[in-house]
Amino acid sequence: MTRRASIIVYSIVIMLGLLGLQSWSIAVARVEKHVIAAIEARTGLVVMGLDRAEIALLPLPRISLSNVGFSQRGGEVSGRALRIRARPKLLPLLAGRVDFDRIDLVAPQIDVAVAPGSEGLTDWLAAPLDYLQGLRGQSRIIITSGSIFMRSQGAIATILRDVNLVLDEREAEQPLAVSGSLTWRGVPAEVNLLWPVAAGRGRTSLSVTSSLLKLSFDGTRSAAPEPITTGQLSLATRALPELLGWFGERPRLASAIGAFSLTADARIRPHDMALSSVVARLDTDRLDGALNVTMSAGRPSLSGTLAGAELDLGRLVSRMDIAAPETAPGAAALPFDTWTAQDIDLRVSVEAARLNGAKLGDVATYLLVKTGRFETGILRANAYGGSVKGRLLAMATPDGIDVKLVAGLDRINLGQAGLDLPQLSRLSGTGGLQLSLDGLGRSLPDVLGSFNGKATLALRQGEIGGFAFGDLLRRAERNPGPALRDWRQGRTAFETASASAVIANGLLTLGDAQATGPGYRMTLIGTASLPMQTIDMAALLQPTTGALRLPFSLTGPIEAPTFELEPESMLRPTGAVGGGPLPLR
């Protein structure tokens, strides 16, 4: 080829290239016949209107539609996109047929109609999945910077923002594969989904990663006779209440749990999920067992049994907010309906448990919640050589919340317990406690102020640290002034110590309390207010023989009362006559 011919050929190629690269405005009617029909076939969406259509042939064929309105034919999906770009397949195009290997929806706003009354994520996703499953295959669909509005009877139920998703190309009966990112309720998340659309049995998988959740599921789904999905489930969150709040659920009991993770073999049906081989971690505590979650008439239910080596019960209890927030105007201080909004039947057994510093062994505990009824307790537990049992029952009544509390401690070694409980560090010996209370009210102060019941305490063969009553009596008889200025020292042994109290309308009255030991006897009487959490009692120390009396007061908050000699008391040693009274100070 001569140089002139080469120049002519190259010029023609360049011209054709420039012509092919040029976008040409064409009539909507001509585009609609081939291009729009092909888009409908590969997406299931009918183009309802557009502002402009452009086509370029070289270097690769591509089509662009601007400001496009679309709708699923006879379905629940509709919307508008700033631009729809389609990349035709070259071979079908050469054969005179339009087909696409990729369709881009740029900045679409998609409306999805969901069934009335739909409140959960599963209900909201049902319509999009039904739409995608109805396609007999689709091109690769890419959604960029989109928004998806879930609407129930025209009202927005929820919104997915910053939607960037890729729906892989598939043919009929092949599984649906979706991957990408979106933002839901202010939390960005990465999602990957493989969902079988063919009848029979197919592989399914799901993964969701966000700042609140790491979720993965891998298994199979069977459509007949009812949809059943089985596989391996893994879930982890930094805070369970935050995660449930993200999904619109705010059960008060969940506030007891912080960091949470779970792995299990799952069997999922439309209204229940059975979890076996469960490994659950509450912060650092591990529990194994089986769980079942059901949904009946819109009310969730959780049941199951779990067992583990250790569990911090005190940490769980301390996180729960018993009273309603003060910022809720007119709200009851005990929002019992929110405490019993979910049905729960949970049994937990652990080898060791911690409860506000106390160490328990071989613990069996339970939680039973139904509408208008809340019950929890310790069925059995070993503690410091003895045993512990307890039960709390609360029931809704027309007059308020009826609360019953029963607790029992038997043969507890106080010396061992004091190593873990600072408030008992001055006591030793073996003892037991029996407590029974019954109250009724609409707020926590009301319940405490209505408590009626009784309590008994019995201790034996122990010591009280911080003062020596026997030595104090002997020194006071000889030289009262110096003795009573320095009496907080030493230890006092006791043979027995017992107390019985009656509680009426929130006021504990101690009528029979005494401790006896070598050469002394101490008696205690007075009251304690449960609503105010204060104590006001008087004690009298006296020798087993002799007329000397030393009065004390026990007052202040129940958690840390003050034990003092009465400043107005006077002493008169046995047999003393004449002379004035001897001041304590």
C-alpha cells in the first residue's frame, strides 16, 4: 500500500471512530422499540418516561437514558433514576438483537410498596426479594448512590440511603447474588447475599458488616412444603441494646447485656428459628446450649437452656434500669408493660457465678416472662459452705404491680464471705437469713413503701471486728472516762446472735435482736425505712452480771450506718454511791 493510500485508510478509520464516539440524540420512539424493551426484559422494570436517550457505537456500544421514570409491571417497585446506562452485548448486537451485560442505575430513588402493618426488616425485604425472584434472569445491575424508600400505604416505613449495590448477571433458575454497601438508620453497612430462586433446594448465604454488627450465615434453603433455611449462623455486636435499637426493637431486659456474640446451627422457618449447638458470649462469659425464637401475633418469644463455666450475674443486674427515665412526663416509675413485652423462658446453669462481689457455685437460675408477669430467681446455689435461694415475682394488677420477694441463706461462713464482700469483712461465724416480702404499687417508691413481711437472722460462733465489748465493759467499770474515749479496737467473740423483724408498710421494726458472748450481752431495737433506705436503732451493751449499761445508736443509710456511743449517756459503776454522773466524753 502506497503512502497516500495508507493516509486515506487511517483518515477513514479516524473519522469512523470519531463518529462512533459521538453521542447522538435520537427519537424516544425509536429507542423504546429495541433498547427500552431490552431493558425491561433484563430488569423487569418498564420505562415510564425519560428526557433524553443517547447512543454511542465505538469503541464499545453503550446507551444512556436521562431522568428516567420506571415501574415494575403490576408490582410493588417503582422510581426514577438520574441516569440509566446500558452496555449492549456485542455479538447479539451484530445479529440484530439488543441485549445487555450491564445496566447502571445512577442516583435512583426507588419506591417499594410493602404490606400494611409491616414493621420488621424481614417484612420490608419480602417485596424486593419477590420482585427479583420473579425475574427469569437479569443483566448485571449496578445501583450507584441510590435511595430505597419502603412505603406502607403511601407512608414511609424506612429508608435505605447511599445504596451502592451490584446484582450479578444470572440466567433463569440461577441464584441471586447481591453485594455492596448501604446506610440504614445512620449506620453504613457492607452486605453480601446469595439467594436461591429456583424451586427445590439451593445454597444461600448472607453477610452483614457494620459498626454495630458482624453477621454471617451459610447454608441451604428449601422451598417445599414450606420455606426452611438451615445452616451455620454467626453474630457479634459490641452492645446488644444498640444493635436491637438499630432494628427498631428496644426490650428493657436487653440492657443487661453489653458485648454479645453467638454461633449456632440454625433452622429458620417463616415464624420461628431454632438454634442448636449454641455458643453465646456475654462480654467474656461463655454459655452453651439451645435456643428457640418464635414470632406469634407480632409478639416475639425466646426460650431455651444454657450452661457454662462462669457468669457475672451482678454485672447483668447492675446494667438494668428498673425505673422509667425521669424525662418521660407522666410515665410510671415501673414501666411494667415494656419489661414484659417479650415472652421469655430461659434456664441458665453455671459452675460459678458472681453477684456484686459474692461468689456462688453450682448455680441454677431462670427467667420467666409473660404478658403481665415477670419472674426470676436462683433455684439453687452453693456459697461459702452454705446455700442460697431466691425468687422475685412481679405481676400486673388493676391497682399496680404486685411484687413478692423470697430469699434464703443457710449456713453461710461469714469469714469466707468477708474476703469478697467488704461490708462483711468485720464478721465471722456461720449464719443464715430468711426474708419474705410482699408489696403493691405503681412506682418503685410505692412498692418499697407498701412492703409487708418478715425477716429472721441467726448467727453462731463468730466474731465482730472493730471493738471488744467484754474489754470495754471491764475498763468502763474501773475507769469510764479513758475507756470510753478509745473503744473502737479489738474484736468481740459471740456465741449466738439472732434477730427477727416485722415489715409493715415499708417500715422494718426490730423487736427481738441480741448477741451474747463471754461476759456480755447486747440487745438492739429500732426501725429501718425501706423507701428512704435509712436506719434508726438503739443498742444496749451490758455485762452478764452487774448493773453497768452502755447505750449505743445505729443510724444513717442502710448501706453504711454509723455505730456510736450515745453522747448524752452517763455511767455509774456497780455499787457506786454519791458523786455526780460520769460523762462519756
